[in-house]
Amino acid sequence: MAHTTSPYISVYNFDPAAGTIGAKLANPAALPTCASNEITFSSDNKFLAVAHTASPYISVYNFDPVAGTIGVKLANPAVLPTGDGWDAVFFSDNKFLAVSYATSPYFSVYNFDPVAGTIGVKLADPAILPTGGSPEISVASDNKFLAVAHIVSPYFSVYNFDPVAGTIGAKLANPAALPAGLGYGIDFSSDKKFLAVGHAVSPYISVYNNNFIYSPSGTFESGTIDFGGAQDFGNLSWTATVPAQTGADAFRLQLAAAPCSNA
């Protein structure tokens, strides 16, 4: 857990079978520098990232999930966040680390090497930044979208992300109905079909169908696109590039309950 007084983080053993909180682990040798706002594990449990309110604003530690020990703090990234660290999240493949914070550009994404245990180069900022301080950041389960909650309208922003090239892409269009106030929390559902935003004004939570993250035209890469509950597209115009199959089944399109059509 992250907390406001030294040692600023605490990690406890936990028995999921018995449902009991066990002994607190020993503190790391190098503590975070100030009050910690968020703490997160990498998906393999080998790293622990802490967002905190004094420079360097993000601290990442080695973690031994077998021994249950917090290890050495990793070297800081070359380019630090510019203000109070509010949230941190590893991408599901542990190849990137995202940090959201209080001052422009409001979030940063870093390359991360889970083998060497090093924080790499900061990625280029998106062309359109969030409009204010960003209390929380979330990554879709396939690492292809990045969502940021922020304290100025439209209160959250969603970006395309290319996990192969390691680039933050275009900001998606805002939904028709914005949250009612300051965005404080944000998260994708595991199937990416829903996006939940916590905010400061009633009804305090807004959940969106993720139809707005898909475009009716563009370049289709081999794979499957689920449009969720979207209806009445009007026209669809997609260009297939290097499909996985060739011949009659090179491109397969299914709308609603209609049979698949081949092109």
C-alpha cells in the first residue's frame, strides 16, 4: 500500500486461501522521497512501481515474489516526470511503464526492460495532451489503448497506442456525454468493451461502451475487431494489409447476426 508518511510504502504477505493479511515485509533500502499516491506490481510480480509527490516522482523496485522481498531501487529514468506523481501502471507485457502526474505534459510512457530491469527512454508525448493534472492512467488489456483521467474538461482522454513501435498515437474523439466533473479514476474492463471513469460530481461514476474507440474506416491489420454494441455504421471502408490468409478467406466480415461474408 502507498501512504503519506515514512516509509511511504508497505507490502504485506497475504494468504488467499485463508484470507489473512500476514507479516509486513522489510522496507526497501532506498525509500520513496515523499508521500506516495499509488503503487503497482508488474504482471510477473518482479517489479514494484511507486508514484510519489517529490522528485524523482516515480520509484521502481526489484521484487522477489518467491522470497517475498523488496529489492534494489532501479535507476531513475533520464527524463523525469515534471511534477507530483499520481499514478503508475505497467503494460501487461511489462515492456512499458506509464506515469501520470500533476503538471504538463501530465503523463509519460517509458520503455521498460523486464529482463535487464531498467527504465528506458521516454516516449514522445502525444500531439494532443490531456487538459490538466492526471490523477490516474489505465492501459487496455491488449496494450493498444491508453486512458487518462484528468481534472479539466473533457475529464478523460483516450489514446491509441502501438505496443510494437512503442508510440502514443492519436487522441480519440470524446464521447457525446462527458463525465460531470473532475476525473479522478479510470479503468478498462478486461475485455475492453467498457471504460469506467470516476469523477467529482454526481453521479460520481460514468461507464461507457467502448464503441467510441473504433473507427468505421482505416487500415485493418490481421486479427479480429469486436465493435461491441455499435449499430448503424452506414458505410464501412477498411483496407486489408498483409492478411494472415490468402484467397477466398483472406478477409472475413461479420455484422450483427448475419453470416460471415468473404472478400
